[in-house]
Amino acid sequence: MNYKNYIQRTSDILLGKPVIKGTRISVEQILRKLAEGYTIEDLLQSYPHLTKEQIQAVFEYTADIIAHETPMD
């Protein structure tokens, strides 16, 4: 999977935060819902226009960001 097919960042949507393409649902929003205890199935029910692939792209995007971050001193 290539998350770039599902995730975008543009300055005119949510001040440039990464979102799922074609929505105003941010990567942050999905991750916070999961941190609160939502399951992928819960998210799909809450946002019926989302797909499992879009949610999986959030994980891939986040992993890529973490993999390329600068280590803290």
C-alpha cells in the first residue's frame, strides 16, 4: 500500500494537517479515536464513507513519519 494514495496535506484543508483524501478527517483525529479505544470497525461505523484501506494508510503514514524523525538528544 502506498499511503500517498490516501493521505494528503494541503494548506487549504485543516491548515495543512494531513487528512484522508476527499475528506476533512485528519490523521490525528483517527489516531486519537483509536487511542480512546475505538476499533477499526467502530471507525468504519462512525464514518461509513471511510474504507479500511484509508484507515490502514493512516498507520503507514504515521509509521513513515516516525521512521524519519530526528532522534531527540
